[in-house]
Amino acid sequence: MTEAVALAFDDATYTLRQLDELAGGLAAELSATGVGRGARVALMSSNRPEFVVAVRAIWRLRAAVVLISPAWRTAEVSHALAVSEATHAVGDNGVLAGLMTMRDLDEAIVPRAADLAEPHPDDDAVLVFSSGTTGMPKAVRHTHASFGAAVRHWRGALGLTAEDRIQVLTPPSHILGLLNIVTALDTGAWVRLHRRFDLDTMLGHIVTDRITVEMAVAPIALAIASHPDLESFDLSSLRYIMWGATPVTSSVAQEVTRRTGVGWLPAYGASEVPVIACNPLDDVRLDTVGRVVPGVEVRVVDLETHVPTPPGVPGEIVVRSPSLMAGYLPDSENDDAFVEGWYRTGDVGVLDDGWITLVDRSKEMIKVRGFQVAPAEIEAVLHGHPAVADCAVFGVDDGVGGERIVAAVRTVTPIEPDALIDLVGTSLATYKRPSEITFVDDIPRLPSGKVLRRVLRDTAVKSDR
């Protein structure tokens, strides 16, 4: 009997047995270098089958995967390695290779059968990074128990079965990419992994691979809606397109549905709690991120007192769940992360009869194309330029459900805006580059020194009108 294909990449296909034999070979190599239970292995890789193999190999050794974005620069990677205390490295990225000895995924892996112990539920499974209050990334720790719970919640929310076919175009170093891959493989669904996002490639493979579940964030949704030849693609195999990372832009979603007949499935989660809410498959509403998924508890509490608010009254969304992270690294990031055992999402929303509607965010993170960007991280780079006396970074609505980055700068000597934008681009990941530099006479601050970002944001919005 022919074994079912589990993963496709370009013209190559892999069964689960082939993936596990490759994982067995890589696990043997890593074990010989000292990787074992409790070790943390940095993984900085492009989208490729070897990424999946590496994750499975590290888990076979009861070690934890430290996911590092391939878009990161040296300073960001150095910080991530220090915070996570990674002792080994696997990948295909020169930045990581320049910082520690790395097993290069461009080198062939010799398949090998391996019968290693299953990880313990309390073992760390994966560390993913989210922006910290100091501006540099903090690590979100998930055990096999918490990540396994997230997989079960995601499978149930999506109604995913072994008959489904999905494709992954987003970086698997992001929690959603990894969650999609692991959930699909655990379910027995068919997965196509792409090197990078390309709209025509994505649409073409929906047709040729008969994809049943598509994943999208706001920029992808806008690109689909704006495609001049969208009607030429037969998307009838799709059960829905999942919209995540930001609240749905209804006009964009409705335009896609009008042109293709395909509906949407809004969902809501975070790196810390990967699945919080999702629209029921038989009752989808574009004005809400959905109902709380089974197994997750959600409250909305007053921003100051943390007392639960009445139904329909906005407050901060707090969460308890078996899928909740084990905590942050460094430990100092945990100080304000919880209130009486509930995780503080930093999102302001309304809970009404189990439906969650997001209103705003209490935290100052800027959401760019599904990534959270800390203003302090960009400000630190700008402050390093001798022409900059003071600065503040904030986000403004980009019109597609996310934000664009704006930097207000007070200078001591003249400088071109593009020079400051390029400075950030050479120091940090591309998506952290400001789209605009606005020169100001003063940065508004409280007596404590806290920047009044809302004042700057309101001024920027008014000037756009």
C-alpha cells in the first residue's frame, strides 16, 4: 500500500515515515554533539522541509527548539541567543553561523531509523519570540503540554481532518506557521510548504493542489482582493480562508467573497496563548474574532482595577488555558504578565455571550503585517545617530487591518529622512523600518518621562486627512 504524502515542497514530496527517518538521522548527529533533554537548540531557517525535520529531531532528543526569525540581524539574534541560553544551533542562515557553531541544513541529512523516548509533557518544546517591554525580544516558553493543547484547540477550531489540504507561506519561525505545520501533520492532513509568499503561486496551488483551508493575514487578504485576475482562479476547493493576526477588514473580506464565493473564518490568538477564539464554522461573523474556543477561559477586566466588567463593557482581555505559555524569558518580563493567574493579553475588547470583539490594545506594540514591533527597539537605533536629539516611534492605521510605523524625531543637525529609515533597515528586520519620519520641535512626555504616543499619533492622523 502506498504511503500517504504528508509534506510537499517544490516538486518533492515526503511521507511521515521519510520525515521521521530524516529526523532520526539529524537527531543522531545532534546527540553526538551533546544535545539531550533540557538543551535549547537555536533554529534559524528559511521555509524548507529541513525546518520540519529539525523540529522533529530536536523534540526526539527531548530538547527545546528556539525559533529565530531568518529576517533578524546580528543584534537581534545575539540577544535571542543570550535570553534563551541556546547551546546548539541548526539552520541555513549566515547570521546565526557567525555567532555560534551551526549544523548547516544545506548539508545532506542521512536518514536513520530512531526509536527515542517521547518528550515529557513538562519538557520545554519551543521558545518563540515576542517584543519585550525593553524593546528587545522576549522568549515565550511553551512546554509539550501547552503546545500540544494549542494543537488540539486549533484542530477543533478549524474542523481540520485528514481529508484537508493546506499550504504554508508564512515563516514557520512565527507561532502561527509552526502551529499550522504541526497541527496538519498530527491530524494527517496534506501540507505544502512554500519558500516565500507569492500571491500568484498561492492562488495557483489552491487550484492545482485542491487546497481546502487557506491561511491569511491582512496584507495577504488585501492582495487577494486587489488581484486583477482573481476570477480566473478556481478556488472552489476552499472551505474557507482563515483571517488571523489582526481584526478583519470587512470591506476586504467581502470583496474576496463577492469575487470568489469563498468565505472567511476570523480567529484570534497570541504567541503566549496560540488559540483564544475562532468563529464557529456554521456561524461566521466578520465583526468579531469569534467565540472562545473550548478549553480556554476568557475574562474582560477593568484596565485599572482588574475587576471583571459586565457583558458588553470594554476592558482588558485576560486568559487561562492549558495552552498558556510556561512563562517569559528573561524572568523579569513575567512581572506584569499575569493577574491572579490570568494572562494579560494587553488587548482591549468586549466579551458578550462568548463572542469577543477587539477594540484596541493597551500595550504599545505596533502590529506590522502580523508581527509585533516594539517602539523602544527602533528608538534605540535612532538615538544612536548623532543628529538625533530625541525620538518616539508609534503606529498608525495602514488601512488594511494593521499598522505602519512612524517615527517622530527631534534633531540637532539636519538629516534626510531616508538616512534614518535606512539606518533602522540595516540594524533591524525589514518589517521594522519606519514608513515615515516626521521632524518635530519636541517629543511630548509625562513628568515621568513616558512618551505621549497618542498625542503624536493623533497629530499624524490629522495631518494625513
